[in-house]
Amino acid sequence: MKYKLLYVLLFAATLSACGPSQKITTSWINPEAHNKGPYKSIFVIVMSPNQGNSFDVEDRMAKYITSRGNKAVPSTDVFPPKLSISENFTREQLAEAIKRTGCDAVFIIAVLDIKSVETYNPGTAYYPMNYGMYGSYYGYYNHYYPQVYSPGYYSTDKTYYIESNFYDMASDELLWSIQSEANNPSSVESWFNEYSYQLINELKNEGLISK
């Protein structure tokens, strides 16, 4: 009976792990986008409440784009980590700094919001039906107690709301935008692996990059 209960718990955990962790909610493409691409040199900017994660994702995205045969420059290669671009540069100065990298497009990924929901998960009880299996109440209690009751607990679900925008460098025109949600990512790496694949394939399908 112990093994049966363990199997049920493992099966439930597997089902919950198979749920979608990343989904695209809305997307938009500029009708003129197909006349401008494909772009081969992309300047990457990532913005999130966690600066360390921003740098990590920015570097990963630049390397991923480069691995597919395009040029990519992370913003941290040009601007110091502690520097606020919006506070220290005018629009013209920012454009000039990016232009010097040779990039013809700007790709911005931003975590717009993070929502947390705390849920109480009640305990579960199992009542064995093997009457008379143990002659003493102590033996019966000692054998079954570990599997009869599991206490309730609180869990916190986190949803990250992310927006990614792709701009033409010369005109500063928005060509493509996509919004998505990430539910309870186990790590930055696991989230990025799924998200980057979705994003780059979308850009390729829209003709904004060639690979």
C-alpha cells in the first residue's frame, strides 16, 4: 500500500510539471516589417527588477543570436552596468552610441510585472482497510501513521509578464512586439531556453532575421 500511495503522488507531480510554463499571450507585427528585414546585427537590451538576471539574460540572448549566424551586441558591452541609460543619455546620444556598434536593429526584452499568489494546499488522509492486520494498536498506529496523513502547506505561484520589442535602428520604428507569461520558472536558464527558442523562431518567421 505504501508503494501505491507513493506512485499516486509521483504521478500527480509529473502531471503538474507537464503544464505549460511559458505562453505567448499577444503579438503584433508592423505591416512594413517585411520590407525592412532581415536584420543581421542586433543590439540587445534586457530590463528586469533583478539587475543580475538582466545581465545574464542579455548575455545569453546575444550569444544565442550569434550562434545562429547573426551579430548581436549586449548593452553591457557599451554601457556600464550601474549606468541608467534613460538618465544619462538623450535619445540622440543613445542612438549614436548604438550606431557605433554597427547594429541595424534594437531588441528589448522587459519584465513588466511579477504577480505572486499564495495558495493553501490542505493535507490529505488515507484510511487503510486491512482490518485485523496488526494485533496491537501500537503496531497498527506505528505502521500506518506515516502514510495516513500528510499535513497541509502553503505554496506561492509566480507569474512573470514579459514584453519583447524589435525596432529598426535607423528609423526608431517598432516593427514587432510580443507579450508572454512565464509561470513558476524553476530557473533563469530553464525559462530562457524555452523563451529564446520561441522569440527567435517568431523573428525568423516574420522575416526580421534570416536564421
